[in-house]
Amino acid sequence: MFNSVGDDIEDEDGDEEEEEEEERPMTLKYWQLRRLARALKTGHCKNSVKSLAAELFLDRAVVLDLLRDTPLNLVMMSAAMPDEPGTEVKVPIHVMQGSWFARKRLKKVHVDTPYSVYRRTRRPTGNSGSLCRSCI
């Protein structure tokens, strides 16, 4: 028969090992620190914690803990990083539409249509010096 006291001792040893793992400070590789620093610099809105944790091969809880209680070396690293080169100035949509219409290539028929309409419209004659009845 097995002694139940011995089983309890083994469980306690297993629990002690888990507690020691939690107490041990985590050592991250340099590429992980750089990626965390970049994520810290860009801000939490532009980063998915789930994808960041998968990219760093860490648990989601560990990544959240590192981003909430940021170590000093990570803060210094993120402050020293240059801004990302891909950031463009946001242009209002009406300006973008105007530039798109300016670049759009029109067919000859579309260009000629306003001119033909202008040629066919009636204009008041300058003989009487006053406006016609339809213009009043």
C-alpha cells in the first residue's frame, strides 16, 4: 500500500517548483526586448497583445504584465528608438478625392461634352443692353 503522506510530499514539491518559477526574474532575448520596446513606443491601440505574445513566444499574461509594469531598461530602449519610417501625414478625404480626379484620365467625349453644351446654350444678346426676360 502507498503512503498518502508521501503523495502529499510529492505534490508539495511540485508546487514549490512552480512557485520558484514564478519568483525567478524572466530573462528575455535582445530581439524580444526590441520588439516589446517598439510595441511600447507605438502604443497599445495599434498592437494586438495576442499576436505580440505569439510573435515573442511568451504567454499573453506575461506580455500584458510587461506592458503594464514596464521595466526601466525597456522604457529606455523604447525612448531611444527612432520613429517608424513608414508614418505618413494623414490627408483629409476631400483632398485625396480632388487629387484622384485630377489624375484621372478622361475620354475625349467626356472632355468635349461641356464645350458642346456651352456652344448650344442661348445667351442674351448685347443689342438692347438689358437682360432677356428669362434672366430676370
